[in-house]
Amino acid sequence: MDLWNRFWNNTSPVSGQVLLFRQPLPSIQIQNLNVFLLPSNIPLKEVSSQHQDSQNIVVPSKCRLIQGQSYRVDCQEASLIQPETEDFDLDFGPNYHPTFQIHLPINTTTVAVTVRDHKNTEVWNRKVYLTDAAPRNEDPQRLQSPSAENLLLSVRTQFVEGVSEPVLNQLLDFLLQECVINQREMESARAKTRADRAQAVIDMVRGKGTEASSVLIDRLCQLDLHLSRTLNLM
């Protein structure tokens, strides 16, 4: 255990995910938005199976988190957020409880949720649409699958027109590093003009599925806040 703790020290960021689950409570005219800070390799299906009275809200979830570091959640529309702060743990189950709970009026349809670290640095920010609950017999992972690809498809033209060459090059480097693309694909894209390169990047990543598309969205949000907000990716 001591060796494990030394390895996961509080200065080493790990790949994390922020999962959101909406829990309507119509009898008291509120809805809970339950926020889970988890390691990225925890399957969504495992978390969903323990919260069948709630709806998973699909948003790009990837972020970087630090073991033992304190985090808080901001949501301007909330009537209550509890707890005020919480430490991130490498929680691999078997039980998955919300890290934070956001109380919202029952008729709230859109919120902005931000996760900040102990230095008030924004580590995750998304615009969240609260919709009617999905059928409980649906597989949440299946429902999630088309979302990231469709999101990229819906902003394809604006992305190609708006993304800068330096950001494109950083995206390519990151996608190679994360094994989303291979060396040949990166070199082929780099040989193109800026616009053609942007088309190649977004089409290539969309073709690789949900996880790859989510990686591109998350990295773009980190590299170019203005463009990401213009494309409503945050």
C-alpha cells in the first residue's frame, strides 16, 4: 500500500472522467445533477447499473485529475451544491457514489458545470442540456456512442474555417501521442494545406468512433477556448 501511495503521489495527474446523472424529484420540485469524478477506465455501464433511477447526461467527459487533490464544482443555476469540496480518489469500485450533488429547479433545462481544483484552476467545463430520462432498458453505452461523432459532424464546417494552423499541429501531435492516429496518418495530414488538414483531422477522427471523437473535442477545448465556445463544445 505504501508503494502504491508513493506511486500515485499528489503531483501526478491521471486520466479522469466526469460523469453526470440527472435524478428528477418531482414531488419536491427539484432535480439532482449527480457529478462523479472517476478514473477514465471505469466503464459507464458499471456506474449506470448502480443508478438506474437516474439518467446519464452525455457530455465529453475526459479530464486530468490528481490523486488526493481537492476539487469543487461551480454551477450558477444551482440552489445547492454539496459538498463544497471533495478530494479525488482512485475509486475502482465496487460502489460508485456521487462526488458532488447539484440541486436544481425541476424546470431547469440548461446549465453550465465547472470543476475547479484547489487553486481555482478550471479543469473541466461543459454546457449541459437536461432532457427527459432515457428508457431504462436502453444500454447507456449504446446511447452515448453516436454523440461525439454527431457533435463533430454538426460543427465540421465551422471547425475547418476557424481552427488555426498552430492548434491543428498541436491536435495532431496529441492524437498521435494518445494513439488515436498513427504516424502515417499524421504525416499525411501535415502535408496538406491548413483547410485540407482540418478536414482530414476531423473526418479521420470521426471515423474512429466515439472515444476518439471525445479525445479530439476535449483537447480542442483545452487548446482553443474561444473556438470551442463558438462551436458550443463547452
